[in-house]
Amino acid sequence: MKYLCSKCSNQLTKFEIELNELYPVGKLYCEICQKKHERKLIEKLKKSFENDLDIYNFKH
């Protein structure tokens, strides 16, 4: 059975299928699309922490 990436429709390798089974994110992603997805999530987290830490940016 062939598994395709949800984003780019490339066929997943055996290694990519195993990664998706070990660390499911709801969709099947190839390694390249997974990294893009992770970067987007990291940016969202970074922005939310920046907003939370604004209380420390007070003027002297």
C-alpha cells in the first residue's frame, strides 16, 4: 500500500511512515513537509512567548 504526503503528494519512504506512526500529528507528511510544519509551529510558540514576556520590557 502506498502512502502519500498530505501536503505535496510525494510517496512516503518506509522511514517516513515509521516516523509518522511514532509521532502522529494528524496528517501524513514527508520529511521536508514535516520540517516546514515544525518551523511554523515553533514560530507560533515563539510569538506567544514574546507576548507573555512583554511585561519585562519596562522603561527605566
